[in-house]
Amino acid sequence: MSREPKIEARLEDRARTLGREPWLDPAKSKALREQLAREAASQDMGAGTSRWAWGVVLSVAALVIALLVLSGDPERSNYGQAQLEVALLESSGRVLTNLEGLRSGAGEGGDLPSSCLLELRSATETAVALRIRIGDSWENPWRAEVLDLEAESVALEDLPIPPTGLRILVIASQQPIPAEVIDEVLSEFGYEALEERLGCRTYLRELGVAKPADGESESRGD
Amino acid sequence: MGAREQELRAVEALEALGAGALRESPARSWELFDCAWPVIEARVGVFLRSLRLSQEFREDCGQNALLRVWRSRESYRGHSADEFWAWAYRICRHEAFRMAERRGREAVREGDAAEDAKLEDWAADLARDETAEDSEAADEARALEECLAGLDERGRSVVELLYGPDASTERAVAMMLELSKSYVNVLRQKALQALEACLRAKGVEG
């Protein structure tokens, strides 16, 4: 006769023992819950920026990124030509979507055209992370699922650029770089240090961003 | 509200989140998330245990993972509680991986010393009253932990997830580990047999 039910009973006893002892300090659990409650409340208040608007912003940003990467300086970029995979990650680091190759239909030399075209192409193994900066904060970009992959072309003049401007940072590397590593470098050393410290290529484009006056330093990071 | 009723409400809230309410407005999804919090927190603890993280690291990693589960909610694409757990498990696993990369992998896994200390603590708790019965239970508990530690990584994960304080279904575990349900069942049976043999070798009677 199998003794497995006995083993299962032992494991269930063990589970009951473990279950009586919370793995997370109740005070920390409470603090975390309160923090998230505050976040949820503030997000709800900020719902004026509706979800569709974010969708448009991110969709267009993806198209712009494709253009920027592909129309960048070819000597500087390993990813400048026809085939490119853009691996977009969620905050957990999981690859959500592979935009299997993006090709711009317009633009040379890095200037933003009035529209660009998205085509799906075959995959390579290049990873590109995207961060979007609005105003003074770097928004977590790892939300590829919001991107409208069906869109074929979008006019840049339709972009709902906020009054504080829109900054788009592309980070291209052979391997995905954790978001928090990028955050650390950005906050501690600034945008210029990204390439050197992370061994990646970066492309920064700004739309509607007021340039700081001479002598006025630009704030970075969260 | 009684504890049982709270528990039921938490499970219902979790099912609603898994069905897609997680992507609703922040106010609505938080209402459900908050209600389901005890269930989610408990299960995240099980996930992290299945990854064999040390107690100290589990707490740090777990807090980050809970944050990420909430903040990544718009990326959730599932339609059931099992899919929700599989998604949350992946977040926990990635968070553990990310923190391990930063801290050094060895520092976050249950090393021999940490494992021994944990087993000693548990055995001491069980034997607190110093009765012969408790002492035997402590010995058996220690033997079970040692046998669990001796399982291969996948077998250990399957056992921790299926027999943790807040157990997952085989279907959910299959999704989490990206295996077929039948293979999870095979792993489960093999792990139980291995545990049985290990306990027998240690003189623990059924």
C-alpha cells in the first residue's frame, strides 16, 4: 500500500505550521498596503489623463522609437538598418511583446518626420528598452502591452504632448537591462552615463521640452 | 465580519481580479486587491519559499514583488485565478532573479547555515514543551525538511507550491512553471516517492 497519503499528511501539517507564521512582518505588510492604497487613490485622481491618451502616447512613442533607431547615425548604431527586434518588458522583466523588426517609412538623419510607418519583420536578438520622460519624472515604460501594434502610421502632430514636454529615451542593448538598474544610473549619474555604465546605446529625443536657460541645470531622475 | 466570511470575500475578490478586474480603474481594482490582500500576501510567501530564498531575503523580495504585482497590473492578460497566480509567480521569480543579481546569488539562497538555523528553530518550536511526543515530532519535522532540501529544484518547487500554506492547484502550478499539467503530476508523484524513501531511510515511520 502506498504511503504517499502519509507523506501528504506530513506536508499538510508542515503547511499549517508555516501558515501560522507570517513570512512578512505585519507592520511592514500594513505599511506596504497603505502605500499602495495611497498610490491607487492618487492614480484614480489622476485619471484625467485617460487611458486612451496614454495608449496613443505610447503607441506613437513606439513608432517614433523605431524611426529614431533606424534613422540614427549608422556608425554609432548596431541596430540602424532593416531588421530589428524590439523587446518590450514589463516591470517584472518578462518579455511581453516582440515587435519583430520595425522599419520607418520616412526620415533620415535623426529628424522626426510628420509620420512614420510600422512594419513587422523577422526577428533578431537585439533588445531595446524604452523609457518615456514626462515633465520631471521618468515614467516606467515597461508597459508594452498598451502599445497599439495594429497601428500602421501615426502623425506626430497628433501626439498629445503635455505642457511639460515629452522625452523619449531608447536604450538598445544585446540583453534586457533591469528597469531599476537603469533608474539607479539615471538618478545617480544622469543620462549621459548610461552608455558607459550599462554598455548600451541610447537615443534621446525631446518633444515640446523647454530648454533650460544658461546656467540652469536640468533636473534628472525621479 | 467573521474570519471565515473575510476569507471568502478575499477569495471572491481574487477570482474577480483574476477574471480581469485587475485592469479596471485604480479605485475598483484596489478595492478588490485590498480585499484579496491576505490571500495574495500568503501566496507570494509560498512562491518565494518555493524559490528557496532565505528568510531575510524573502521579506525584502516579497515586498518588492507585491509592489510590482500591483504596479504591473495593466500588463495582466489572464482570465482566471490560476492565470493570475501564474502571472504573479513570474513577477516574483523575476524579482528574485533581479535582486539576486544585485546582491550575489549565494547571498539570497538558503545556504547550509541558514537552512540549519531554520530547521533548528522549527524543531525547537515544536519541542518547546520538552515532552517525548513533541521531541519525536520535532525530529520528524527536521527529517522532512532535510528530505525536502534534498529534492531536485523542480520537484521541490512543485511540492512547495502544491503543499504550501496556501496551496496552488496543479493547473496553476503547470502555468507557473510553464509545464504541462500531466508533467506536474508526474513530478509530484516522483517527489512524494522520493520523500517517502528519504524519510524511511532516516527511520521515520509512516
